[in-house]
Amino acid sequence: MTEPHPLISNRFRGFLPVIIDVETGGFNAKTDALLEVAAVLIKMNKDGNLQPGKEIAFQVTPFPGANIELSALEFTGIDPFAPERKAVAEAESLKEIFKAIRKELKQQQCTRAVLVGHNATFDLSFINEATTRNNLKRNPFHPFSCFDTATLAGLAFGHTVLAKACQLAGIEFSNQSAHSAAYDARKTAELFCCIVNQWKQLGGWPLSANNFTNDEV
């Protein structure tokens, strides 16, 4: 008899963790431009371990009237108006990401997505504000709950900086590639999976028959 495949819904009480990283024109989600957004979906293998799955990334056209701080561009190295930049509108980028998330929610029998990010409230604030600004419906993310890998890394490795936490976790990290939403989302996904899997190996989430059913106890 084939063993049932564990579902992420049973690991996170019906939540589907989705890694999100944004690159922006500043720190104010209401006024500053969203310049890049990337998402990484999470899979669970037959042993109950998490691993990064599908990646979706977009360069984003600043919304009309958006503020862009020069210091933010110097930090990320992004030129929002470079002619070779293949940017799309905020609404288009979020619609495609939300569509992929909703499909994964159905497959994993989850009720809602929860945003995972490094300093996650920052990313969630920009996602929520862009969703409202573009009047998008059916935002799959919980409006305020999130999983923060900066906090988790501080607990697991004693360091909250993404690059250093990845190095301590044995995850390859390139400072030259950092501050790209696609790259940072991928590394955040690897770090999140590493910490959660390590916790399971230490006995924090023992596999049992209860982990392979969606029935309420």
C-alpha cells in the first residue's frame, strides 16, 4: 500500500507559505515605487521536508506619481527607466503571482497563503498596498500574518542578515547577485526550508498519521 503524501496544509494549519521579495524605491509602501517582485512556491517531499518550488519574478513599472529615492536605487542597483528593462505594470505582475498561488492553494488543500520574507512585514506592506492601489480582488495572502526569516534565522543561527544567515546555514550566497528580488526570494526560500527542516529533524514536528490528513481533530 502506498504511503499518503504529506500536505503542507497539515504542517502550517492550513496555510501555504509563499516566499516573497520586493525591491522598491523607498521604505513607504503608500508612496514609494514597487520596482521588482518575486515569489517562490514551497513543496513538501514524501519525507515531510520542505523544498523550494516554482519561481515567478517580474520587473515592475513604477506606478504614476510614485516616489523613488536615489539612495534606494544606489542600494539595489536598479535603473527603473533603463530601455532594456522588461518591466510590466504592478497589476499584471501581481495577477500572475496570485494566479499561481491560488492554483497551489488548491493542490495543497490549503485555505490561505502566508507570506514568508526576510523582514517580512516590509514585503507584505508593499504587496498589500499595491493590491489596494490596483483594486485587485482575491488577494491570497493573509492580510497581516507572515513568517519572518530574519527572526527565524536569529533563532536558528544567531544572525539576522540574509547573506550571513545563509552562509551559516551552508547556503551559497553571492553579494553581487543580492538585492535582486528573484535572487533574494530564492535564497530566502532556501533558508526558510533549511530552518523548518532542521527543526523537524530535532523533533519539532514529528511525522505521524495525523500529519497526513486534513480532518480536524
